[in-house]
Amino acid sequence: MTRLIPLREMILAGAILGLLLVIASRFSGFVAPGNLVNVFNDTAPLIILALGQMVVILTRCIDLSVAANLALTGMVCAMINVALPELPISVILVIAALLGALMGAINGLLVWKLAIPPIVVTLGTMTIFRGVIFLISNGKWVNSHEMSASFTGFPRAEILGLPVLSWTAVLAVLTFALMMARTPFGRSIFAVGGNPHAAVYTGINVGKTQCLAFVLSGALAGLTGYLWVARYAVAYVDIAGGFELEVVAACVIGGISIAGGVGSVAGAVLGALFLGVVKNALPVVNISPFWQLAISGSAILIAVAFNARAGRTKGRIILKSADTSS
Amino acid sequence: MTDAPAPSRHIPDRLNSRLARLLRSWEVLLLAVAVAIFVVNCFASPYFLNAWNLSDATFNFTEKAMIAFAMALLIIAGEIDLSVASIIALASTAMGLAVQYGAGTAELVGISLAVGLMCGAFNAVFVTVLGLPSIVVTIGTMSLFRGISYIILGDDAFRGYPASFAWFGQGYIVWVITVEMLFFVVFAVIYGVVLHRTNFGRAVYAIGNNPTSALFSGIRVQRVKFILFLLTGVMSGFAALCLTSRLGSTRPSIASGMELEVVTMVVLGGVNILGGSGSIPGVVIAAFVMGLVTFGLGLLNVPGIVMSVFIGLLLIGVIALPRLWAMLAKGSAI
Amino acid sequence: MTDAVTSAQTPVVSMDAITKTFPGVKALDQVRLDLYPGQVTALVGENGAGKSTTVKVLTGIYQPDGGTIRIDGDPVRFAGPKDASAAGITAIHQETVLFDELCVAENIFLGHAPRSRLGLIDTAEMHRRAAALLAEIGAPFDTYTMLRDLGIANKHLVAIARALSVDARVVIMDEPTAALSHKEIEELYALVETLKSQGKAILFISHKFDEIFRIADRYTVFRDGSFVGEGKIAEIDENALVKLMVGRAVDQIFPERTVAPGEDVLQVVGYSHPTEFADIGFTLRRGEILGFYGLVGAGRSEFMQTLFGITRPSKGVCKINGAIRVIRSPAAAVGNGIVYVPEDRGKQGAVIGLPIFQNITLPSLGRTSRAGFIRLAEEFALARQYAERLDLRAAALDQDVGNLSGGNQQKVVIAKWLATQPQVIILDEPTKGIDIGSKAAVHDFMAELAAQGLSVIMVSSEIPEVIGMSDRVIVMRDGRIAAELSGDELTPETLVRHAAGITAAPRLQEA
């Protein structure tokens, strides 16, 4: 029984295609390649963060601090750019990833070393990170005219018709697909979430794996922080406010079980794409963007009810074995 | 077997006296923190020790605390409701809508509580009937409920609440005692008694410690959880009443982020986020601690967002420090 | 490989004076254990003798507080499971330590998968090697199967393949036959012979004596965390081994019972469940002890949990004192005087985290409260009454149940039910995992309850207990009643025959 793409991912992919077809039947412009590239580029940050969140949720944790991490890193990058406009983008990228990873490590260490429930830890760090943005910026905005052209230009630069922001998402997806399928760390993430007790017997350090998942999630949030601030050419305290819930929603819609151990890279990406398509389609089909929140909420509920139904474990089925043996 | 020792005829009821237990409790530690903050505030600002200022300060926590009482029971039972702030938004929007059609204060109260009850029932069906994890369900309904408010209101706001409606959020009982303060005390007593002195409360603890064992002990686990979600919904509806009355207007972004403050208050109050333990007195003290911190920093002209840093540090700190101590103590013993 | 006879002189692994202490418990006290190549060593002892701790020390999950482990005579220290694995020690654990969401090959190679030059997992090579291992042990599924799609027996084969995948020199099998059928057990024996012939040292942990005498070459006996003896299986008999295990001769004495059962209390007619059992019917009388015997997985516990209202029957009627009662929840069962002491004490027994008195009064709160408000003094009085009746050993009634021993936790559960003044008490494997002295106390107590007019249903897999305690016995097989036995029909042979479905020959197959 070789399954390249499991059933639930197929269904979700089908749902997205169906959605696109319905929109295309009335607004063919929406599915024009150029617009689809825009939709993908717009969804890229969500895809990147969903990948990090997926790893965290797979290990039975949750990271509510990703949006605050993104905003804080974005602000730091913007302020560095204002202070040192000549600093090359490559250095900025490294700083963003490292700073994000550092914040992820704070979460991870609190979960690993002090065994504080992840939801409490990240609820706390989420408010702390936001507050720190205010402290370092004094509540002021960093606007586009203060940023250097290379700083804001990087995520928008096009390679083969696709902006760098999109390429970053593609690269992240490929890296994660490879990591989850083909590295010992990737497999141990499934083991830790699926059966932490058994993982210990296999020689896997559960807490350390969870901590690394947070570091990974943080690094991606940090990297996205720079890309976000540069793309929109503005940094302030409240950017990406509430985005953490959209990220969790993408994972849940993508079939990643909040109980850990179940989920896939394809699921996370499709979950993010679903939300991205809905968000971009609303203005096109003349529905007020105010519908978006309710739609994503309903999508979460439908997805989680659907996944739970599909994944319900069966009993021992004693009678059936009796029928076959007699 | 005859070599068994004689049966112990008198197992004492209690291992330690109630006083000894009380002195080592989380609630006492928290109370000490509250007193310390109070004293610091007295020295930090000359405006602190003023009855009217202090009365104003209670608005910082009364509405959140009302929800926190119900949330405490829910979290002790091993579930959580992250949609409470969105229920406020929806209930407030429903009230605003009703005002457009000429509803009076009595109708508004009914509408607010009914919306809260319905939202709670909606969550409860997903969690108890369909058996889904409450954290995911309520992250979903958190978007859904507030989303409906956005659909109805968009960028607009509802105003024009009747004058008598202001009583809930702006009224005073006597002198500096606000109406909200009165409700806070009443609910604290009710929830305290329910949790600590009734069969229902005992069932809540049993479920939180081990839902399977509780079921095997003849407790109607799903029914208790259903009721807890209803309670959290109704309390959110009531908080919507107070908050809308106090603000005098409804926007879809009303009370946004409040769910996290409520959860923080509950956890700060010593309720185990994984369920099974916690107390209402703890939540009451936590409400005061958070109110005092916010008020004190406000007097010192510290902006709200920086206060939230303190709240976040407090949340992690109060849980981390005892564990850190325990770890260091163990480390030095070996 | 060197010649099997000469290498048998020196052990591959030798544990010497190993001590392991946990807070309040000395789990292992100066124990020794030698494992020889090409030989099966049975580690024998009662529950709590330290067998599981020994396995965990040998596999690097626990680090011993004292003593030395030697491999080929050289002292080693295992900092974690990886070190033990690298030293060639592998274990098939009692609990399934596998991962439902990974495929068979990944389960086999998790932690030591073959790598490509880039350091990535070489999936093709992993599946090729896994397929070879599965072929070797005759597993009937492919390496891409997700583990969750396999049954218990096949999961067990995966665990064995995993153990073999590390090219181990020492294989530990912790109660490997507990969840297996007769046929699967035979296949396992064949596998053990294969491993022996490859010169691997095998540590075999089992409670089943027929098994030990059939496949073990040597034995080592622990009692209460201490070493008490070792030798060749050929030089000892069953009685002598039991004597070593328990430290005294055991001829289990069951309480004498004289009370004649009274009127019908519980009548079950045609109880069925869509997948677990069908057409269960019986009558239970006042003061009677009705035994339920069967192999593990015969559907006994599943039926009892339906009778107790945890799951719902698809068909069937339950009458109490002649009146039909619909029981769709445990609360309804308790209300109708039926209570259930579960087998899985960890998950379904006492509510750990609540104090003793709250556990005892949990289902009886209606009696110690007015209008839903608890009266603490009455609650303590009720709890004390039943705690003392059960001879509970505790420091105080407000102590957390979690601090009690397993036996005392079980007493709390029974006290909790007696406080509801039930008519029928269902005891699911009441003496599983408790020592012989406590067993006798449980048996005496059961007889006392029956004498006081309580009707007892006892689910048990221990033949002496079933025969010694029951007035009548119902044997279940594959979810159905296979026989109802009483009086002279009640012999070990008939029980085993009906439970295993051997209808033709009354003689037991020689083990």
C-alpha cells in the first residue's frame, strides 16, 4: 500500500481546486497565471510560518508567539537598516533567522527544561515580544522612506517571474519535505508526537526535540519578519497582529492533529493555500473582506470535525476475528 | 494470612492542619505579591491611595474576572475556551443591532445572555458531542463569532444605547462601589461555593484529574463539560453587557485579545493549565494583582503595551520560578 | 562465531551487584544476572521483583546507582538507550513502543536508519533491509504499511524485526506472548530457536511456567528486588522454582464458603455489541460468585464495560430484581446497584490527584450532601467507615491517592463502590499484579462480601482463582459464551478446553 499523497491531503487539494473552478466560472481573471502568482506570493508568509508551526504541533506543542516573533524581528531588521543602510541583505537575513531562532529557543527551553505547558509559555512570550517592540521603537513606525532600496527591494525582486518572497516559501517547502521524510530529526518529530513514551525507548530525547521544533519555528518566523517588513515597507508594533491564529488555522485545516504525531508538509501547505485563496478571492467575487474571519473560523471547525471522523480508531473487533477463524 | 499487622482503626482525617496547609498555598504567596505591589504603588504615586482612583482601577479586571471564574472551572475540568472575547463581540453586536430596532435595557440583558448561552452551547456540542479538542474548536469559533460581528458591522459602530443601560458599566451602588464591583463579588462567591462546596464542583476536579476514572466512577463527564461551556458562554455574555454599557458603543474589535488576559488571570491564580487543580480565591487574588499592576503602571504613565510585558513575565515567572527553585534544590542535593 | 559449547562458558553480558533506588523504593538491590550466547535465560519473579527495572537498566533507560555491567568481561556504562543499542543489546518491550503514524520500515529503523552519502535517510536501502528482516521472521505484510493498519500480533512482529535490525548479540523479550494467540506463540518459539542457533543471548521474561520450561535453558530468580537463585532449567522442577520465587511453599488456600445463593438479582439476556461480543446471557443470584474465564481478548472486559454502561449494547435486555433496566451510562449502572472495579487501574481506577476521602465518596456524594452542597464532616465519616472496612493503610484520609501503593489504591476503588451499597460488584482481574499475601486477603474479602448478600462477578484469567472462588463459571471465547460450568465440571482441563475451543480431545496437549 504505497501512498504518495494521503487521502486527507487529496481531499483538501480537491477542495482548493473546486474553489478555484467555482471562482473561475464567473471571474476567469482570478485564475490567470499572473494573478495566481500574486495569490501565492501573498500566501507565502503564511506557508512559511505554517511549516514551522506544523513541526511544533507534531511534537504535541503549540507556538502562539510566532506573529509577535515576526513583528519583533521585522522591527529590529528595519531599525538596523535605518542605522546601517549599507549593511548587505545577506547579513540582515542571517540576523533575522538567528534572532527568530533565539526567541524560539526561549520558548523551547522553558518547555524543555522547566516543563511549562507550551500554550502558557507562548501566550506569555507573545505578549512580551510585542511589548519589547514598543520598548525598542518607542511606539514609532519605521516608514518606507527611511528604509534603503535594497532592503525593500529584496523580497520583491523577481527570478523567473516569481518574487523572492515566493521563492523563499518554495525553498522552505522543499527543505521541510526533505527534512521530514529523509532525516532522522524529521522522523523523530513524528515519533515524539505520536508516542512520546516509546520515543524515550528509542533513544530520542523528547524535550530536546520539542525545543528544536520551537527553534525551527522561531527561525522561520524571524526570516519572515524581515521579508514581511521589507515587502510592506513599514514596521510598527502591531504588524501581523493575530496572525498566529491564522497560522494555527492553516495547520488545523491541513489535517495536522493538535494531539500531535499526525500531519504532513503537504497538509500544512494546502491549509495555508486554502486560506490564501479564500482571502484573495473575496474581493474578486464582491464579498466584503469582513467575511474572511468567519469563513476561516468555519473552515477550522469543518476541517477538525472531518479529520476527527476520518481518524477515529477502531475497537479490537473480537467478533470479526471469530468469524474468520471459525 | 495471619501475620498481617493489626488494622489501623483510626486513620486521621487530615495530615496537616488547615492553617499549615493554607500558609504554604499558592494563594498566600499570591496575596503577598498583591500586598507588595499595593505598597510599592503607594510609594510610587501620590494619586494611588485615592478611593475614587482605586474604584476606577477595578474596571481593569472586573469584566475579565467574571469570565475568569467560569474559565477557571472549565480549565480545572481539563478544557479551555479561547472564544470568550469573540462571544463578547458577538453579544455586543447583537445588542447594538437590537438597539436599532428599539430594544430597551431589559431586552438587551436578555439578548446578551442568550447570545452568550448559544455560543457556549455551540462550543459544547463540538467538544462534548463530537468529541473534538476544545483548544482547536474554540480557536475556530473565536474566528467565527468575531467574524459574524465583522460581517454585520464592518467598519461601523453601534451607538445609541438607552440611558438606563449605562447602569451596568457606569453605575455606582454606594459611594465608590461600582455596579461591576458588586457583580464581581457576587459571582466570586457563587463560583467559589459551586467549585469548593458542591457535588458539581467535586465532579469538575475529578474530571480534570482523570476523565476516564471519573467516568468509571459514575460521573456524567460530558454533561458536566457541557454545562461548563454554557457557564463560560453566559459569563461572556454578561461581561459583554458590562463592557458595552461602560464603553457606550460596539465595534467588532471590542475586547480583542481579552481571552488571553482571562487565561493569564486564571493561570496566575494557580489553576493548573493541564486541569485538575486550582481555586476561586486564587483567581480573585490574581484579578487584583493584575488590576493593581495595570493601575500602578498607568499612574506612572507606562503605556498599555508595556504593561502587557509585565503580565506576560508574571505569567511565565510565577510558574517558572517555583520549578526553577525545585530544580536547583534537587541539583544541590545530589 | 566461536563454537557454541566453549563460548557458553563465558557470559556475553553480566550484571554484577546492580542497585537501583527510586524515592522510597529500592527497586534493585545488589542483583546479578548472566546471559550466555546461544542460550535462553528466563528471568523469573513475582510482580515487583524488579524484572522491568532490570530490563530498563540493561537497555540504558535507567542508570544504575551501583554495581557493574560487563560485556565480554569489560565494564561498560550506558548513558542512554543509544549506548545499549550500540553495545548490541536490544529489547522487545512489554508495552508496544512503536509509532502508529510511521510505516513499518521506519518503525524498524527509527534511530539507526541507513544513511546516504549526504547524511539523509536512504529510504530504498531501508525498505530493502526491512523487507529482508520481515521475510526472515515470516511477517505477512509489506514494509510500506502504516503501523496503525496492523493488528496487535503483527505489531509484535514489527517489534521483533526492530530488535533484529540492530544486529544484536543480546535480545531481551519482556512478556512477549502476553497478547499473542496460540498459533502466534508457536511461531515466536520457532523464532527464538532461530535466534539461539545464531548464537544470540536471549533474556526471556514470562509469567507462564509452561513457556519457561519449554524454551528456556537457564533461569535466574529475583524476589523483592534481590537475587535469590540461578541454574539450569533441566535441573529444577516447577514447584522448586515457585518456591524460589515466593520464598515459601504455595498451596493456595481459598476461603471456605457455606452460604447458599439466594434469589435472582441480575438477569442478562442476549447482550450483544456490534463488534466485540454477541448473545451473552446469564443469571446471577444473591450472594453468588460468578466467574468469567477466557483467554486474553475473549471479550470479557468489553462485555463487563457494556454491562456497566461505558459502551452501549446493540441488543439485549438487563433485568435487575426482575425489572427491566436500561443502562446507558455508568451513572445509571451505579443507580441500579451495579458497580465495576476495572482491570486497568492506572487509567480507570482511582482518580489520582484527588485525596483518598474524595475518591471514596465520589459516587456517593448524594448521601453526604444536602441540595448539592457537600457536608464535609459526613463525607469524612463515610470515607472513614469504608476505609477501615477495607483495612486501608494510609497516613490520613486527605492524602493524595497517588501516594498509596497499588494494592491500597485498589482498596480505595473497592471502598468507593461499597459505599454506594451496590447489589452487584464486578471485579475485573482483581488480583492481577498483586503479591500472594494480598491475593489471599482479596479472596477472603470477596467471600465475605458474598456472605453478606452481595452478588459478585469475577473476571479472572488465573485458573486456580477461578476454580477456587467461583460458584459457577462462564467461559467466553471470541466474544461468545463457550460454556457455563459448575460443580464437578469445573476443572482446569475443561476451562482451558472451552476457552481455547478444543472440543474433540479432552486431554491437554503436552507443553
